[in-house]
Amino acid sequence: VKFVESGGGLVHPGGSLRLSCVGSGNIFRYYTLGWYRQPPGRSREIVARINENNVTTYENSVKGRFTISRDNDKKTVYLQMNSLKPEDTAVYYCNRPSPFTEDWGEGTQVTVSS
């Protein structure tokens, strides 16, 4: 399975972005999927996940601001990010959570700065 992320960019604090991740595989709809981020100089962390039944979970720092969703027909998972903060600056990736993690894509850069 390969993932291709897009939608990042430069945004002011308080702004919004919507990230997209297109996957592959005939059983995409059965995957639990996650959005991860890697801030500069830090390790990668998962911030949101969605399972095959659209049950979602979020890391505490993004709860109430980020929303993960999926469109199985398009083999795409989304991350709507609102009320962005400078500490959200990172490269964002999607993947299957451990122990099913696939090769990582290139990610998409999100920079929150005034």
C-alpha cells in the first residue's frame, strides 16, 4: 500500500487547512488509518485515527480542532485542521497504525506562522 499526501502550506495562526491522503489497495475500506506529524527535530507522532466503522480518536492537543474523515470510494483520508497554532507546524503523513504500518510517503509540510 502506498500513500500520497497533499494539501499542506503556510497559514497564519487561527487559520485552517484540509489535508488529503490517497491510498491504494483493494481492501482500503477495511483499514484503520491514521494521520501522523513530525515537528522539526522531533519524532513522528500520531494525531488522529479512523477505523473501518468511522470511529475516530484524537491526540489531546488536537481534540476539538482537527477532524479526520475518509472516502472509501476515492481511497482517500482527510484531515481538516482548524484553529491552527504555531506548534502544529510539522510534516504530516498518513499511514496504517502499528503493527500494520506501510512504507511512509513523502508527507506534506504544514507551517503555521504569522
